[in-house]
Amino acid sequence: MSLKVKRNPCLVNIIIPDYRIEGTIHLHPMMRFSDFVNASPEFIPVTGAKIFTIYENQLSSEAPLLEIRRDQIVMIYPVEARPILEELEGVVESQEDYPDKSLESVYIDLTKK
């Protein structure tokens, strides 16, 4: 008798300082992505991880299993969320239009069109 619980794979992008990690997390059958992120332990296991430099977007390394420290994560999103991020690229690029270069963050309200 097997005690393994079948998990649902979810392809994600994880942004940490200086790197973007593309890989798969494995969700419990009845768990939403947001529940996994909020309830995850100190380290998040990612399988089939590809590590890219954030600035040049060049493949830096690959690992069959990578444990990422939760407190190092700047952003995590499922690959299906890519259309939202492509829409935000224009906002990030327009940051150059601000004369005040000390601007460290931009608040974006995704609920308004």
C-alpha cells in the first residue's frame, strides 16, 4: 500500500535578488497556488530549476532540485500569469520618465483599468 499523495505540478517563476528561477512546485490536490505560498515552510522545493541572471536573462545554472529560502523571494508567480507581467513591463519602463531617480518602488493597482 502506497502512502504517497499525488501532487499537481505548477510551473512558476521565482524572482530573488539578482536571479530568476523557472521551475516546478508541487501542490497538494486541493491546494490553491496562493495557499501554497502563504503556508509554505522556510524553504520551497523547486524541481527542474533553471536559474537565469535577472539583468541579462542568461541561463546561469540548472538543478534537478532546488530549495529556495522563502524570505529571499521577491516575487513568485505561476507561468500562466505571464500576460499580467507583460502588461506591467510598460509601467516599469516608464519609470525612466520620473525625474526623481530615488524612487525605489512603484505601487501598481491591478484592479483599475
